[in-house]
Amino acid sequence: MPLPEYKVVVMGGGGVGKSALTVRFVHSMFVEKYDPTIEDSYRRNLTVDGITVALEVLDTAGTEQFMSLSTLYMRSGDGFLLVFSLTATESLAELHSIREQIQRIKEASLPVGAQTQRTPIVLVGNKLDLVHERQVARDAAVQLSRSWGGVPYYETSARKEINVTEIFEDVVRQMIKADHATPRHRRGGGGGGGGGLNGSGLAGGTGTGRRRRCTIL
Ligand SMILES: Nc1nc2c(ncn2[C@@H]2O[C@H](COP(=O)(O)OP(=O)(O)O)[C@@H](O)[C@H]2O)c(=O)[nH]1
Ligand SMILES: [Mg+2]
């Protein structure tokens, strides 16, 4: 039996540590300098609550010049890590519009009646180790997560390896739950190819609704 596949998209402002968190999770190492323009996807299996899933992690670089590309990322993602830096107040504010866009796109792809279902999201405040440079109070982030309907909030350090696996485990738990509530073969927006293909069932056929999807990069 092939493993269930899920795609996590890592989004947030430049320099907040999206690549550092991704590489820490996938390769168990800290990269001091990672090309800020690289946009890449990585694979790793993860076992959560006894269920092993094949994870694809898309590390975005915010270089998509056309809205349509970020729309494609959002459409193809089953879950999202929205990352800001605890050392940069404006990086928290940047997440508002990203989250709004995700909501709009994911809700549009759900079948009628399932619109209230939550998109799997984890809010991540990174660079926890830089204690003396901290600008964002825990309360401010918790408030934001509440205003988003209580999405989980974690403070992480890619450098010190704090809570890195935990954020991926959390979003995987949420994705598994969402999949059970509305299996992806009934949802519209699963694949990189967009809603139409899935909706028509042309790309399905496994019975589980999971399949290898084309990567848009
Ligand atoms: N001290 C510290 N530095 C970090 C952490 N995460 C990332 N960085 C550094 O912050 C800079 C930007 O990180 P990067 O992952 O490239 O950010 P991205 O643009 O969001 O992908 C790099 O110099 C990283 O080494 C962290 O948890 N702690
Ligand atoms: Mg990066």
C-alpha cells in the first residue's frame, strides 16, 4: 500500500527562516546561508500517532512575481506553515494577507457545505534562540492565532532545533483529520493541475484520492 501523501507549503516573509526550518526538518542540519531565491520541494516520511505519511514540503521563496503562481502553491497545498521571525515585527503583519489568500483559495475548492472546514495551518514564530533581539511578544502571536480561529502557535528555533519536528507533526495531524472529514477525491483543489481535473475524477482512480501529483516547479 502506498503511503498517504500530503503536501505542506511553507510561507512567510523573506529571511524569517523558512528554508532553515525546512532543511532542519528534512536533513537534520542548520544552514547558516541558504540562497534566498531557491524555491524547492523536499520529501520526507513522518509517523504521527502511528500513521506514516509521505510528506512533500514546498519551501517557497516569495519570488513568485505573478499572483497566479502563489495561487497555484496555495491550491496544491494540503497544509501550511505560516512563518514569521520573533525578531521582526513586520514579518508577523505580512502573514495577514497570505492567510487571507489561503482561506479564499481553499474555501473555493471545497464542496458546497464543507466551506466551514478549517484549512490545516500552523503559525510559527521562528528564531526563538535570539532572545535579546526578540520583538514579538508571545501574546501578540497568540492573539493572531486566536483571530484565525485558534490555529496552533509554536515558537521554534531552526538553529537550536526547538519545536521543528513538532510543527510538521501538528500540520500532519490536521491534514489527516481534514482528509477524513472531506477526502481529497471529493475536494476540488488537491492537485497542481487545479480543481477541474480532480472534480471530474480524471486524475483520481486510486480510491484513496491520493496520488503522485505534478510539481509545478
Ligand atoms: N539564530 C537563528 N537564525 C536563524 C534561524 N532560522 C534561520 N536563521 C537565519 O536567518 C537567515 C534567513 O534564514 P532563511 O532560512 O534563509 O530564511 P527564508 O528567507 O525564510 O528562507 C539565515 O541567515 C539563517 O541562518 C533560527 O532559528 N535562529
Ligand atoms: Mg528561503
